[in-house]
Amino acid sequence: MSSNAMVLAVEDLSVSFDGFKAVDGLNLYVEQNELRVVIGPNGAGKTTLLDLICGRTRASAGSIKFKDQELTRLPEHQRVRLGIGRKFQTPSIYEGLSVFENLEISYPRGRTVFGSLFFRRDAAVIERVREVAGLVGLGDRIADAAELLSHGQKQWLEIGMLLMQDPELLMLDEPVAGMSVSEREQTARLLTRISANRSVIVIEHDMEFVKRIAHRVTVLHQGKVIAEGSMAHVQADPKVIEVYLGH
Ligand code: ADP
Ligand code: MG
């Protein structure tokens, strides 16, 4: 992992809401094919950090470089096009559409060509939908309406919708909240598989889950990184125990 290229470099990043610094001079470096977990107490600035990276929130100061390209002034849709995918806490799937249709509409626009090439391109979309459905464990639910899926399966479908865009950086905010034990285990395996081909940033509170998936862990507190490293390293850090793990 250590010899891999840097995909994301966040430096001196800050954002203020009415004078309150939710993210305060933060640095974060994520490598290719790395699965990074961000932890920290409520209000630490975790979700705001993802908002800043995906462009939902504008930074007050600092730099966000994605593969050496500065993102801070780019609108959200351009960051998506560059290869940044973001899953929010509440799933945004189309309940009335099938699993197939949900994945199909997530295929990047502009890659489907109408006219003489239509049939061939259409076959490519179908193949990609099948591939992604299998990857997220919904291969046998492809024809079912999304509303028939369990809570965990709906989360996987949304991850699949993001994977249709083949992002190089995928960010997920508390993906296992509300999931059963077995769904959590399947999600851990899914995220591990996904990070073989892309970088992943996960915000999570479930420490057992974090232990299973994280390559490295970053601990946020009051908008700053207070510790970073292996799970064992951050778990043994007195500051981390005091502000987070001790509770
Ligand atoms: P976390 O995800 O770590 O729980 P958040 O990033 O959601 O924390 O929030 C960090 C801090 O910033 C909190 O104190 C929150 O109330 C504040 N905050 C987040 N977004 C906004 C906003 N749009 N306007 C004002 N305050 C905000
Ligand atoms: Mg949050």
C-alpha cells in the first residue's frame, strides 16, 4: 500500500459556519486502493469533511487535490465527473423502479450512444448492470422492485449506483447504520472488494466494523485530525481514548 500513488491530498482545509470552525486546518492524504476510515465524536466534522471533498460545501480556506487537480473551486457535478462518488446517510434510490433500472439510470450519461451504435452500447450497459449487481450481492434480485429490498440491500443498491460511475474515490457516511449483524459482515466484505480497485473513505462508529475494514484510521475532533494510523495505533492513543473511545 505504501508505494501507491496519492489520490487525495487535503491540506490546511477549513470551513466556518457563522464563525464556528467545523473543519479547522485539516490535512488528509489517501492513497490509491486505500480504505480509510474516519472516526470521531458527534460534531467532530466528519460529514462536513466529506461535504467539502464532494463539493456540497465550499471550503473557507485550504486545498483539496484529487490526482493533482485542485477541486476547491469546482462545482459538485464536475467532481463527480472527475471520479468522486459520495453516499449520504439516507439512501436515495428509486423505490418504484427495479434493481436493474436503478443501476441502469446511474450509468454515466454521454457514454450511451443512440443511433446505429445503440444496440452495442445497450448491451454494454446491461453487462455493466449485471456485473455491479453481482458485486453488491443483488445478482438474484435484479428484476425486483427496490422497495422490496431489506434496509441493508437498499444501502448496497445505492453503493452499486455509485459504482456504475466507476469512481476512483468513493466516500460513504455511516454505511452500516441500522444494518443487521450479517448485513454488516457482508458490507465489510463488499467494501474490501471495492477498495481493490479504488480508494474508499468510510465514516463509521461501529468499532468492530472499523477494525475489520480499515487499512488506516483517521480520528477527528473539533475539526482537526488528532490521531492517524492503524486501528491498534489509534486505539492506544490517550487523546483518542479521552475524546472518543473512552465513552
Ligand atoms: P460529524 O459528522 O462528525 O458528527 P458534522 O460534520 O456533521 O459532524 O458537524 C460538525 C459541526 O459543524 C457540528 O457542530 C455541526 O453542528 C456544524 N455544522 C455542520 N454543518 C453545518 C451547517 N451547514 N451550518 C451550520 N453548522 C453546521
Ligand atoms: Mg456525521
